[in-house]
Amino acid sequence: QRLRDQQFYTRSLIESNIDALMTSDHSGIIMDVNHQMEALTGCTRDELIGAPFNNHFTDPERAKVAIKLALSEKKVTDFELTVCARDGKQTVVSCNATTFYDRGRTLQGVFVAARDITERKEAEQRQHFLMSELAHRSKNLLAVVASIASRSLSGTRTLTEAREVLTHRIQALARSQSALLTGGFEGAPIAEIIRLEFEGFSDQIKSDGPDVLLSPRVAQTFALVVHELATNATKHGALSLPNGRVEIHWSVEGTGAEARFKFQWQERNGPPVVPPTRHGFGHMVMEKAAAQDFGLPKIRFASEGLSYEIDAPLSAVAAAGGSPLRENTGTAKVDSAFNIIT
């Protein structure tokens, strides 16, 4: 009776363990398992007992070597393996193997405890990806800042003017990074980029369009383009007059691989439009930098006001899963005074 009780208590202890437990003999043949091992492999206890231990792993040879190592070293051995269940589900497990003996100290086999660490491994992989992505984006961002500084500080501007231009261009770049944070660094919503750029504007601005998530690189370019358009409108265009208006509209036309992203900027009721005689950094951003991500934009210096249009394949500018999510419920307006210094 005492033996039966001891066996019952031992079995209860084994079954209550959160780890998948198994014993195998010298050759790696399974001798016993608990319920967690059954759940992990998708096989019953009767199906597991008598079968080779390494049958249930994606790398059977590595599993076999791990058992041999535990037997040869006769000490606790740690290793990681991936269990492949009967239904094809794969689970990464951290295994702890140790040898066991009978009362006469004769080696009987190996005792293995396996714990599911799939979530931890996925978290580690994501952390590694984020660190690599952060390093990559930091290098790109520093290159952009260097380019902005070089172009802003060149030309005929005074030091004070150049400092103001440089400061506000870098602020525009910072706003694009804020928008990226909204998108979890997987991309930036267009509406958020525009809101951050125009949060200091009056009701001279009207914008509308569906929610589209731009890829990080494209979002950075788009934020600089919008900033240069706003700066130009404030200094020379519609926003330089009380009755001037700027209408911003973006849309997605078509579906699937044929879907296209379109963006329109239209100024109205501003002073007479005069095409620029000098092409500085702002024009370079609006035309050449934009062309790299969106294709060559259309810029018209029409009598009714400057217009700027982008027409690009949605797949080239949207982040993964960045197709329209929902239509805006109405026209977006920003009601405070415009305060960017040009």
C-alpha cells in the first residue's frame, strides 16, 4: 500500500508539472510521458511510449545528439529544440535533460523537461529586428539632416535667415518621426502627418481623404514635401493673404495591384502666381526628392493658385497593410493661427 501511495503521489507530481516531461532509455526510446508532453506533440501516451524521442522534433538529429550528450556527460544538459506536433504546429521549447539511475546506481536513461518558450523567442526576434531597424533608420535620418543643413546654410541667406530655415525644416522632419510613432514605426498615417504640420494653421486650410499608412521612408519624404508647400504658401502664396485658402485632398483609386495613391494641393485666392526664378532646397524636395518615392509630381503655377499633384502606385508608398482603413467622417480643419516662421 505504501508503494502504491508513493507511485500515486509521484505520478500526481509529474502530471501537475507545467513542463512537458519524458523519460527515455539509453537508445532514446520513450519510456514514459506526462499529459503536457501529450498536448505538446498531439499524440497519446500510448503512442509516445516505445517511439524514438527524436521523432517529434523538426531537427531529429540535433535532438538525438542532445540525448547522447546528456548520457555521456552524466550531468544536467540544456538545449533548445522545436517540437513539431501531429497537426503541424511548431513549438520552441527549452529542454533540461539529466540522467537517472536505479537503486544500484546503474544508468537507466534520461529524464527530459521541456518548457514552451515560443513567445519569448518571438519577442527576442522582434527586439533584434527593432534594434536593427532603429540603427538603419538612425543612419538614414542623420544623412537627411546633413543634407538639409548643407542646403539650408548655402546660398545668399543671412545667418539668421538660414538658422530659421534650418530649424523649421528639422522640426518638420521631427514631426514625421512623431507620426511614425503613431503608426508604431511600421508607417505613418497621412492624416497625422498633415495634422502635425498644420496644427498651427487657421481655418484657411481644408483637408480630407481616406486613412493611408505610408511606409517610414516615404512618410519622411512626404512630411518634408508638405512642409515646403506650407512654407511657400505662407511666404509667397495663398496663406500670405487673409482670404487665401489651401485645399488638400488625397485618395486611393483602383484596387489590388492596380491601386494608385493620389495627392492634391491647391491654393486659391492668393497673390498673383509668379514661377520661381531660383530653385533652392525647397524645390529640390518638392520635385526631385518626391520623384524618388512618388514619381515625378505635377507642379502648376496657374493664375488661380499653385497646384501640386502626386500620382503613384499604392504598393510603392504604403506600408505593409497600409491600404485605406476607413473613410474620414468629414473635412479636417485646424483652427489656431499659423505660426511657422519662413
